[in-house]
Amino acid sequence: MSIFTPTNQIRLTNVAVVRMKKAGKRFEIACYKNKVMSWRSGAEKDLDEVLQTHTVFVNVSKGQVAKRDDLSSAFGTEDLTEACTQILAKGELQVSDRERQSQLEHMFRDIATIVAEKCVNPETKRPYTVILIERAMKDIHFSVKANKSTKQQALEVIKQLQQSIQIQRAHMRLRFVLPARDGKRLKEKLRPLIKTVENEDFTEQLEMVCLIDPGCFRDIDELIRCETKGKGTLEVLSLKDVEEGDEKLE
Amino acid sequence: MGHTSLEKIIALQKKTPHIRNLCILAHVDHGKTTLADCLVASNGIISSRLAGKLRYLDSREDEQIRGITMKSSAISLHYTTGNEYLINLIDSPGHVDFSSEVSTAVRLCDGAIVVVDAVEGVCPQTQVVLRQAWLENIRPVLVINKIDRLIVELKLTSQEAYTHLQKILEQVNAVTGSLFTSKVLEERAEKDAEAQSSCTENGSGDQVYDWSAGLEETDDSDLYFSPDRGNVVFASAIDGWGFSIHQFAEMYSQKMGIRSSVLLKTLWGDFYLNAKAKKIMKGAQSKGKKPLFVQLVLDNIWSMYDAVVTRRDKEKVEKMVTSLGLKVMSRDLRHSDPKVLLSAICSQWLPVSQAVLSMVCEKLPSPAEISAERVEKLMSVGARRFDSLPEQTQELKKAFLDCSADETAPVIVFVSKMFAVDSKALPQNKQRPLTQEEIAQRREQARQRHAERQAANQSAETLKGTELNMLPTALSVKTAVEEDNKEHFVAFARVYSGVLRKGQKVFVLGPKYDPSLLPEGCSAADVLPSVPHMACCTVDSLYLLMGRELEELDEVPTGNVLGIGGMEEFILKSATISTSPSCPPFTPLNFEATPIVRVAVEPKHPSEMPKLVRGMRLLNQADPCAEVLIQETGEHVLVTAGEVHLQRCLDDLRERFAKIEISASKPIIPFRETVIRPPKVDMVNEDMGKQQKVAVIHQVKEEQTKYPEGVQVDSTGLVTLTTPNKMATVGVRAIPLPEEVTRLLEDNVELIRTMEQFSLFAWEDKTLDINQKILENIQEFKVKLESNLQGRKWRGAVERIWAFGPRRCGPNILLNSVEGYRRPSVWQCLEREKETEKAEIRDFDNSIASGFQLATLSGPMCEEPLMGVCFSVETWDMKLSAPLAQQDSIDEDSQTAEPNIDNQNESSDTHETNASSASSNRSRSGAEAAGSSVDCYGPFSGQLIAAMKEACRYAFQAKPQRLMAAMYTCEIMATAEVLGRVYAVLSKREGRVLQEEMKEGTDMFIIKAVLPVAESFGFADEIRKRTSGLASPQLVFSHWEVISSDPFWVPTTEEEYLHFGEKADSSNQALKYMNAVRRRKGLYVEEKIVEHAEKQRTLSKNK
């Protein structure tokens, strides 16, 4: 501690406060930093490693202990440990630095993994590795938002990444059979949604195998169903059009 | 000797009997390149003063820095002793990692100089190179190098040195001998096998074993090295001297009046000079006399070193110099470093190049003397015997043996490797001294430019104009630079027959080319029919290889080593070039080291991926031993022979081929997840269930909390789960598949895929034609499955298979055990003829299958695919679908149910609001009915998929789960001394030895072991380091193996606590792997952020 600290002011250190309001009263407990999250996820099983003391406070920093009556009215027990575990499980807490850091790190990894799973290099039709995606995400200075789902963020990242590297959502391979009557009309409507047509057979009915962007699937699905009144069929041949197996470069 | 002119060499190239193609082979640091330097210096290409320091043939920068040779490079030398000889010398690397370069060098040669360090003796690589020379049937000669170290460093007396040299010679001969015996034994074994088979055919019981055949009969005396045979030279390349016994024999025969032939025989060996009788007597050792070699040869050298280096006795030195009749420059005499004086004297007295080159010319064969045996070996690829080759091809053998440079002789050239050359180094682009006119011209140009510039300065308003003019010039300069940087590949080759000319049309035959496939009668002039692995091209340019430089040639006659330019599009790594299409491709090179060090390579900037891929392609072409591949995961993997080789490959990629920053890392290691039968014993090998379980100290999460609401798990592992809208309930049980079944499924992926396709078509009332062969295979596959799935549990299981997964063809099975539900079997392609008895497909059949596919694709442990798990659907109740099923036409429903998987996946990422639009995603008649099944939980089929997937996952978790690791089989060749260390490395890396046997006729052991892929990073390097290079491993992926430890295991019994302590996280390999994968994927890992709460820094940050 530096010499400038006034001697009459004692700072709380290594303390994380968990608060809970119950029965109109505020209760606080003093915990160690970086431990509450582990307790909640079940990784930490020793309560003494989480709690500084088995006491319930009204205000931790002032050292005001909660009254026995208030405790029993709020928690239905006078057992302090029991009250502490209840507060630990449900109270609001300050997320400490390392907890936040590890959470963001996990999310970042998770986003990169999702991106790597969904995308391919359009030239080789092969996925990128997670490490490469992570590096690319760092290059475009992507920052994780803790309150948004990783999947949502992953979709945003894909759009941003497209500006810096050759990346693309892996295409879906679809096959649909349309009645001849609707075929011609629908084809025009479908055209903007389809990336490449692999196979087209228009004899009695229109049969097509094509690659689409997964984002368009819902539109195509809806279009076919509504326009043909359930007569057309749609079938997914593969979710991800990627090269399989190892390839030797020669 | 002055610099040999190009014309001279061209003239010499035509005299085939006077050509010697040879390479220098040795262990690393035994002085190959130094010796090569001395030989190069004898031709005046470099100064003899610099010989041994310059390392002329190490042209790469990193070769000079590291001080080891990394590639083989060739140079043509000229040597005169009565006859004029052309010597094509190839220097090769000695490090194990580059032994592929040695193979490429050895193939092109007829002879080899094996260099052995006089102090270190025979080293691992010496054995390897001797074996390589042996396998290629080329004749070796021996140079014992660094004799000066015996004098200066070890301070041996001449007598001791003699015995030391004798020992080394014995070691070398022992290696040769063992090669010979193993060959003889092999031949005998073959003969025996043949005899045995013929015996059994005849049915005669008595076999006569002929033990005497073999070693004694075969004459091996000409294989060994011995100074009196003239195939050994003693040398010190660094000091520039070397001698063979011949030289001394001749010297002393004049002096002492003894016939040189007598001296030659007695100079090496147990002979001494009886001074009184003036006779040479036998038995020097027993009589305690100095052997002749010591007295006449070594003593002289010793006294020379003593005078020059140790005592620096000027007078004595002068005396010696004059008595030897040499001239030493006074500058050298006065030099403060005695080594300079020494080498000045020695290189005149006993020049090493003289000794070595004369031995080479005498003892090594010329290209014309190629043996028939070697030709046959070269021409017969793989297991094919020479006799089985087409007749035309066999005729070419004569061309080989003739080795004639006639116009009519067919051209046969073998390319052993491709090497990249900077376009600057090519002779076309080389800077020549300018002629007078050119200089004048340039001066004129410069003057004009100067004038222009002045004009531009004067008129300021024209500034803009000039700027515009500047732009295109800048651009053109840029393109020129790019062109310059292009790598050119030169093929490292040798002509075996005929004359290769510039502009000639030739066939390029790949290593897999088969002459017997060729249609009759076609020649190079014809328009080519497309034959696999064959191309036709014109020879662009021919080069004479002169170390770092290339000289352009117009034609190269037979027997010469050369470089061919402009072949990069036709040749990948090695090839055979011929004018006759019936020429067989040469046998592939035997590589002593196979590539085993794997790393994943990535560009620093992800946008530079295409550059990396192009660079890796070039690297693959330029390096005979490197392999590059793209894996399914998208990783670019580089496989190299060792760490040093890896470094070189990465440097090459960075600086020459890709020219980008790259990073290399450990490749991703795949795992599989599986379940096993409940184990009978616990971790301390006690019977389960017998002892009392002690109270669990930490509160383990209660069993029920593992499963959320709506999931019921009974004690036998049956999981029942209801969809959120309470309409359907599925009951699933996970059962481990027997190992053989898993293997069977893995091996027959293609068949399963065909069957799957058939069923798909069958749903649409179409048929897919499958040929008879495949049908038979499927039938066989089914029978095998049935035979492996025996027992009560599996009764009728094969018929009830619903699907395979993941991706519809994996090693997991979905079983239909629902009572009263008969669906068409997956085997319907087999029973096409039979009327399928009213098998009906229930509604949403496909949703169940899709749920299974998703569940098997990523398991609950670490999202890796499952393997060897059978999910048996035991109950499947639907409240709603019963009326629906009757209305719906079956086929359509089964098809349309599928897109819902994607709905499920996409719903969260595209629009979170799962609109009712998805609901009507059903077939026409079902549309209205299905509409009712839509509620707040989304489409019903999607719900069912999710429910099935979850049910599978919980069923999986209800059984003892295990991780499966990919395993390598590892074959290690090691000598007996290092066996213990090999075992230590293996056991440290969780390897398991399967067998160990001794190779017949040698002291090498062959160890077979399995090793987890996860532990293999750095394995090759460690094993080489620990065994000083005496063991060399080879790794091949073999199979998946269950890791026996349970990743979720915690100690529960008294004994286990005693053994492992409370946490027991030290020994759990499976947990380590699982957590590593989870961490890599960003999944939740159960570990504390801070281990000890009290030990955190107790100061807040801002104080």
C-alpha cells in the first residue's frame, strides 16, 4: 500500500460484494474476487474458498452486520451459512476483472469457432482454421459484446471479415421439384436468390439442383411453398458444400 | 592448374570412358564439403588458400550460417593423369533430415567417396550412406579424414594412431560386411521360400536344409576397404594433404630399392622392416617392432607436425622442405599461424586432390561400365520383375549397357530432383562485361536523360506532364521486377544413353508410367495419344552444373550429369526422359528418412492465403522429401523429415516461394467420442461394488441436476424425452458397438453411401442402378455385420438398422427397436426383386434420423464426432401424428421434413422470430393439418429433431463415456545400445510397444509401437536427440483407440483416495485432452479462474 493512504481509512481489498434485496431489506456478503462465478458454475466446491466470512452484512464496506430478525424473515432461517449460499446463488454481483476477461475470451473463441464452422474459402471450398479466423478478427479490431449472443455476433463478424479476407458462408445445396405450370414463373423469382445452378431439368416438371447462401433458405422455402400451394418440393442435399477429405498439393 | 574452360569440358564430356560420376557421402561434419573444396581448388575455381574455409558448394545463406550442407550440388572438374578425366562431383548433405538429398545424388552416380572422421569413426549416418550406396549398387571408396586431429588434438603417438586407424577400417568393413550378409541371407530366404513351396507342391515330406549355402560360397573380398587395395585414402582436407599407400610405395621403392609391388602389399599390415637383414618381416606386433606403415609413413607426418606446429623449429622445417624438394614462399614461412605454413608445405608434398582423384579415376567405374544387374534394378519398378517388362523395353537394356553417344542410340535421362534457381543465376540473364560500344551507348543515353531533366526543371509548367509520363514507366519497372523474382526450376539429371540436345522432342515419363500400356509403334514425332503419366515436350535449355553457377550447353552426351531448364510444368519431383516411349520409369528413389514432422502453416495476414498456397506448391516441387497437404479442417499441413529440414522449408517459403510472413504451429488433433460397457474394476484394480464408498468430500452435483426437466433416465440407461409441446415422446438407449463392427463400418463407407443413395431414390419411387459387383460387396458387408453382431442383445439388429451417422455413412448406427413399427430396411437395394412387404414409413421418420445425425456429428464431451455408438430407439409415441399419418402421402412428408433441420439451425441466426412461415413447410395435404401442430415452440418436425438429438446426447451421457484418440503406428529402427532410451521416450509419450524383433544379419532392432497422435508433436526430434541419431522412427496413422481413463472420474473409494488424492487430476489423460479441445473451441471448461482465493493480490489496482 502506498504511503498516501490515510491511516484511518481501511480499504477493502480482494473483496467482491454480492448483494441481494429481499423482504424489503438489502443484504450483502463479502466474497473473494474471481470466485463467485466459479461457484455458480460448479467448478468451485469449497464454500470457504468463496466466502471471506460466514456473515451476512447490510453494508460490507461499513461493516454493518444484518440483524438476526431480518435474516429469519427474509430467508426463513437463522443459519448464516444457509443465508450466504442463497445470496451467492441469486444475488447480483460485481464481475471482477479476471472473470470478465475469461468470459470475453471464451466468447471470442466461440465466435471464431462458429465463423470457422459456417464459412469457407470460396477459392478452395475449404474451411478456414479457427486460429486464422481469430487472427483476422483481431486484425479488424473486433470487440466482443458480452450481452449479445455469440451466434449473432458471429454473423456480424462474417460480414466484416468479407472486406479483409476471401471468406464466404458455406453454400447449401438444394434440390427442388416444381410443377411445370409454376416452373417458369418461379424460376425468375428464384434467380436472384440462387448462387449457382448445378443441374437443371425441365421436362415434365422443373427439377433443379443449386447452391444457395444459407441466409436465403427461408425466403426460397417460403416462395416455393406459397407460390405452388404446396405442390413444389424442396430438399436439402447438404448443409455445407465443402470439400471433403485431405488433398495433396501437387 | 588454371581454370578449365567450358570448351575443354564439352570436349571431355564426349569421352564416356573418361567420365567419373561420383558423390561424396558421410556423417554430418566429417568434412565432405571441405574435401570438395580441396578438389574444386585443384581446378583453380577457388584459391587453394581458401579451400576448406570457403565451402564453395554451400551456396545457400543458411548453409553458410549453420555450417551444414542442406542440398546436393554438382560441379564438373577436370583431372589429368596421363589420361584426361572429367569428374562430375556431387556434394551431399550429411544431416539425417536431408538424407533425401543424398538419395537423389546417389542415384545419378556410379561411385561414391565415403568420408569418415578419424576421431569419431563410424557414425549413424555413415552406416546409412553405406547402405544407400549398397542399395543403389554403386562402388564406394574410403577417405579417412581429419588425421591431423589425431596428432594435434588427441596427441596420439604414431603407433597409437596406426591401431586407431586400423580399428576404424574394421568398423567400416563390419558395416559393409553386415550389408552383404543381410543381402545373402535375404536371397537365401527367398530361395528357401521357393524351395519350400515347391516341396509342398510335390508333397514330399523330407526337406533338406542346406546350411552351407550362402555366406561361405559368395565371394565378398572385393567389397572391403583396405589400403593395399588402393581404395583408401588418408587425408586431412583442412590442411590440404592426403595420400594413398601407392604414393608412398613408389616413393620408397626408389629410395630403398624394394620393389613397389612388395611394398604395396606390406606397407599396411603387420609387417616390419628388419634393418640388419634389409628384409621385410611379418609379425611386427608380436615382436614389438614398429609396423612398416608407422615407420615409413606416419612417422614422417608426425615429425612434420612436430616441427611445424608444436615446436615451430624453423631450421628443421627448412631442412625438411629442401629434402622434400618443395618451394615454400617466404611469406608463408614468416606467417604467425603455423597452420598456414603447414598447409603450404603439405599441399605441395601430398596434395589431397591428387590422392583422391587418382584413386577415383582408377577404382571407380566409368558410366560405360554400368553393370547389368544395376540396369535391371533401375528399370524394374516395384515388385515387377525385369523379365515381365515388354520386349521393347527389355531391348533398352542394351542401350544402357552400351552407353553410346551415337545419334541412333535412344536418349534415356533420369531426373532425380528439381531445384529452384533465381532467374538471376541463369546464364541467359547473367551480367556480362560490357563491350566498348555498349558502354558508349549507355553514356550517350545517360547524357540525354540528363539533358531532359534539365529541360524539365527549366519549364515548371510541364511538371504535370512529366508526372503523367512517369507513371507508366514506374509501372513497367514494377512488372519487370516481378518477372525477375520468378523462380526457375532446373531438373537435376543424368544422361544414361544417347545425346540430349537443345530443342529435341522427348517424352517425359512420370514415376507411375507403365510402358506396357503403350499402344504399338509410336515415336516422339507422332501426335501423342493420351497416356497417363506421360507428356511430350521440347528440351528448352541444358546447363552444366558448376556449383553455384550454371553454364549453358547445346548438347549433353551420355554419362554426364546435367541440369535441364524449363521442365517445371512437366515434372513434379522426379521423372524419366526418353526418346523412346517404351522406356520404363526408373525405380523410385529409396529415401532413408520419410517425412514425419507435421506442422500447420498459416500466413500472418489471413488475406495472403493464395500466396501461401502457391508457395507451398513450389516448395513441394523443389524439395524431394517435403509433403504439403490441405486437410479437411482447412489446415495447410507441411510434413518434413525433421526439425532442421522444417526450418529450411519454412525459410524457403518465407524468402523464396511465398514471400510472406508465415507462422507454423501444432496441427489440430482430432478425437472421437464413444461409450463403453461399464468397467468391472476401478482405478486401483479393485472389484467394483465390493468396497464401501467413502463419503464424497466435495459435494458432487446431484445426479438429477445433470438432466433438465422433462428428461427421465432409468437405471439401465434408457432416456425418455418429450418435445416441448408434449406431442411426442422418444425413448433412446446408447449401446457400445463391438470394435470389429466399428472397423467394418469405417472400411465400408463407400458402400453405405451407395445404399443411402438407393434408399433416397426409392422414396421418390425411382430406382438407382447399382452394378452387380457392388451389390455383392454389400451382401458380403451385411453378412459380416451379422456375424459380428451375435448374442441376445443384437438379435435381428442388422435388419433393424435405421441409419448410419454422422453424414449418413459414419461408424455409428441408429437401431429401430420401436415395437410395431416396421420401416423399409437400409438393405432394400439387396432385395429389390422381392416385394417389400408393406413396409411403411411413419410420419416424421426423417426427423428422428436427422436428430441422430446431428447428435453423432458432435458429442457432448467436446463436440467431436461420435464413433462406435449404437442408439436404439425403443419407444416413440406421438399423440398427434396418428391421424395425420393416414392422411398424408408418405413420400412427400419424408422429404420435406428435412429442411427443418436447417430451420432449426438457421432460426437463431437469421430471424430469431420463428415465423409461422416455417410451419407450412409441409406437404400439400398436410399443410392444414400441420398448421395445428405449430405453436410457440416452432415447427413440430424441428422440435422432434431437437428432442431426438437431446435424447441421444443424454443417452450417451448415461453410459460410461470415453474419449478415443487417433493413433500412429510407429516403426523404429534402432541399434541395441539405444533400445532403452527408445523405450523411455515411448513410455513418456504414452506409447505402447507391440513387438520388437531383430533384423536378420544386422544388429538393428525393429520396434513396432503405437503412439497417440496427440503426443507425436516433437516425437521424432526427441527420439533422435536421445539416441544420438541411432534410431529413426516412422509414423503412419493406423486407427482410433479408446483412452481407458474416464474423463469425468473422481476418486470415490478409500483406496482411490490413497492413490490419487482428492483431486486426482494428475493422472487423467482423457480429462487433459478433453479440456484442451474444449478450450480450443471456446466451450465451457470446468476449472477455477483462481485456484486459491487467499493468494490473490490483496491490493486494489489504483493504490
